[in-house]
Amino acid sequence: MDQVVSVVIPVFNNGPYVADAVQSVLSQTRRPDEVLVVDDGSTDGTAEALKPFLSSIRYVYQRNRGEPAARNRGIREAKGNYIAFLDGDDLWLPRKLDIQMRHFAEHPNCGLVYSDMSTFDEKGIIDPSIARRYRLTLPSGRIFRPLFMRTLFGSGSVVFRRDCVEKAGYFDEELLIGSDYEMWLRFSRHFDMGAVDEPLLQYRFHSAMATRGLGLKLCNGVPWEATVIGKILRSYPEAIEELGKAVVDRRIALTYARIGYARFHASDHKVARLLFKKAGGYWPTNIRYWAYYGATFMHPAPIAAARKLYHQLSTS
């Protein structure tokens, strides 16, 4: 089968960065066959920044409907039998497509290939490898279990066969946070996945990034990861028996505890208390959760002072 690759770049108010993102795609050693930029209702200078590239890309504008809708629009508009994504403020390294498409050629049963990534900001590289930073082993094959336990890759690192969408479905447009994680979990139920243990995506941190802080927000008191996990378990109830109920409960507990720690350290003890109580309900034997739960009844001021003193002593 011929490898015809369409790259979809969903953008929303990425004016200062989108030209670099597009250029990183056009500069691939294995050039994509099509580049679609789906503008999800930008109100800044995004459209102006894209003008120099209009002879090399397809520009599609839609009213603001959220990133999952922009990604779905890109898939539907794409002509390729392979789809890759890049957010409008991130970058690809020059050999990304070359390496990943070779992987598909060598592993014809593979439905999706992902890679490691690095992070950077205006000062330069922050983490040269996320896999090394978090001591991750990037698995291949049927990876539902390790992917269920934690997010393993960014969506800008993936290339997948278009026909996978016909089987597993499109992005859930109701999930404004975590729609990509939910989709890749669905993919992992049906297809082999390949891993490239090399950073091929550069993920940019900046003050205007749309996702900054979203991962620590609650929707009706529920973390986004718990919402995603709940949807997956409703779609694939057999996964509970496969993984074990204790494993599932501990995974859900972690989603509440993660935000609980952030809220606690921000002195928002009322919300942290509810989150640690919920986490402890899923994982009753976790002493750490209950210790933090008890600490939320203390006044935030002396805790903040003790933490400040501890840091001073540890760095002196």
C-alpha cells in the first residue's frame, strides 16, 4: 500500500508560533503529501502568519468548536491513508516522518506509531527526553494496559493509519480535555502500536498555551483523567476483569490525588480535602492520601511557613 501522509495542524490563536510549526513540517526529510491547517476560530494573527505558506498548505477555517472538533475536521478533510498531528505551537524534528513511516513499512500490522518527545520554552530545551525524565519504557504491540496506567505520549508524536478511525471512531468532541488520551486508549484496544524511543516532537511551554492549567481543573468535581477512564470502562467493561478491579480503582484514585496535591500546595484545603477523601475511597489502604486528608483540616498558613522553612534548610 502506498504511504500517503496527511499532516493535520489544529490551531487556535497560535499566531506567534504557527509559522515555526508549519515550517518544521515542510522541512521534513520525508515530505508529507498534504498539510492541512484547521483554524478553530482564531481571533489573533494566526491567519496572517500563515499567508506565506498558502501555496504549500490547505487552510481550513471553522467557528470555534474546540480542539477535538478541529482534529476531526482535519481527518475528514485529509486525503492521505496515514494521518499525523502537530499542535500549532509545537515542532517536529526533521526526520520524524521518515523514521515513523519506515516503522510502518517494517511492521505492516501496526496501526499507530508514537515517539518520545522533548520540552522547551523561550530559553531553550527543558527536558531533552520525557521518557528519560519519567523513567518510562515505551511499549509496543497491544499496549492497552501500560497506556491505561498513564499517558505515554503526546498527540503531536503520533502517526496512524486512517482506516483505524473507521474501526475505533473519531475524537469525542464532548471531551475538551483528554480527548486525545481517550482516543488512543480506544485505538489500543483494537490495534498494535509501535514506539520510537527517540524524541521526535518538541513540546513548547509558553504563557499563552491553551492547555496550561487545564489538567488541574475539575469538571463537576471530577478530574479529566477520571472522566476519560470512566468512559473507556463503559465502552470496554471487560477491561475491568482484564486489569483487575484493584488496579482500576488505584488508577482512578491517582487522578484525584494528583489534583489534590496541587490544590493542597496552593492552600486550597477545602477542595483538596474532598479530592483526598475521594482518592482514599478508591484506595483505602493508601496512608499518604489519608495523611494529606487530615492535614487539610490544619490552617494553610503554618503549613506554608513550615514548607518554606524546610526548603530553606534543605538548600542551605
